[in-house]
Amino acid sequence: MQVNQVSRVGLQRIRTVPVRQTAFPALATRAFSTTPLLRVDPSKQDSSNDANKDGSSKPLGKVSGIVNSILHGSGSLPKVLSQESWGVSLARGKYIHELQRHRIRPDRFDDYVQLVSEAFPRMVKESNNKIRLTGIHIWEFDGYQGHSQETDRLRHDPTYQKFLKDLRPMLISRDNQICLEFAFWKSRPPVALGGIYEMRTYLLKPGNLLEWESNWRRGLECRRQFCEPVGAWFSQLGELNYVHHMWNYPDLETRKKTREQAWKVDGWAETVYNTVRLIERMEANILLPMDFSSLK
């Protein structure tokens, strides 16, 4: 196993074999359309659609039906979507999480670890618990308002600005996502359990988040019989259509046995079958806590 010189909120990453090697972004949701394609049954069309009484050839019935569907909706949307956005219906709603990914220059990795080990705990302490470091470069805020207030404060903080200046030469790249927690999968408070952490990242095909959530709501009950999940998020800002979930294991051998046990539980095979077709790309990373991490 090769250690990749990449760190996330208090965890350094060991890459397992992904389906396709991709960058790990912070969380973000997806684009979707609420207006299905209007189907017209030719046998039920009025002949006036082909020729109007005034002699024009505008297909009024068909056109007006399509326009009305686009402007006002088809009337066949699920009830939950007609009342609220997907983010509201799927999200826990209490916090937002910013997931950051830093790609570190190999020759500066030790310098990076020393720098963030000093800076990140200080940031949390000086925020009076308004910023919480919950793992692998996962920063927790009290909603969007809390995120705006704290980022504005840091923008005017000379110590933090010096940290950014010192950090930049060590990075190859840096990106982030703003994510929401799934309502059915409440993030576990940081607990020092030891072992390793697995972050699984899925890029979904646009328009499939609801179906993903519906299947994983059932699938989680199969998996948690053998392993308690740490958390799950979907992206709202940054790269969209991403889903992330994280697990804790004592070691890789236990991870292997745990995953094998899940296949013996009714419902797990169905969850996998129903969600694989929703995925554009997937990635699995094993993460090890840094000394200052809240996940030890």
C-alpha cells in the first residue's frame, strides 16, 4: 500500500484502488429538472391541432400543453418535490460542512503537517466553537450564516492570512465543497476509536440523488449491523452531484470481513444493484488521523 502525500482535515490519505482515479472534492448537490418530457398520444389529438380555424397551421393544443408544462409543471411530480427543494427534503438541516482537499508537494509534506497542526487547533479555539473540525478537512458550521460570519472573520484575521501565505507554496492544488448531511444518516460526534477511516466518494449521474437516498436509507440498516457509520453528505456548492460517506474500522482486514458480512443480510444486494446504475464514478480512500485530529 502506498501512502499518498495528501492530507484532509486532520487525516492523511492512503489511496486504495478507485474505479477511476479522480480528485476528491468537497460536497455539493446536483442539477436536476422538474419538468418531464410531455408525451402526446396522436390518437387523442384534435384535428384542429393541424389546422386552426383561422387557416393557420400552428399546433395550438400541443404547443400550449408543452408551454404550460414548462411554466407551471406537469402536475405529476412527487409530493415532496412540489413542496420543497431536494436539499430541504434530504438534508438534516442543522449544520453545513465544508470539505477541503489539499494536494501537497511531496517535498513539503512534513512542513505542511507542522503548519496545519499548529494552525487548525488555533482556528477552532479562537472561533469559540463556531468552527468545528470534525475530521479529514471537514469543517462544521452552524448553517450558512455561521459559515459566512466565520469566513468573514478569518478574512480579516492577520494570523490566518499569514497561515494562508505560508500554506500556498506547499500546495499543488486546493479545492472544496459545501455539503449537507443526509437527514437519515446523522453524523457521529468525533470519538477517539483508533484504527482507520474510509471515505467513499460517488459522482452520481444528474437527477439521481433522491433515488440514491431512498436506497441507501435501507442499505445503511444492513451495513450498520457490523460497522457504525461516521457520516454522509451530499454536495451543495462546488462540484455537484457528489455523495460522500465515511466509515471507521480497526484495520483493513476487519473492513474486508465487514463488507463480506453485509452481503449475507437481506436487502444489501438489492441496495447495491439499485445504486450502481446511478453512479458516474466512484472512489475509496483510507485515511489516517493526524496527531491533532478529533478522529483518533
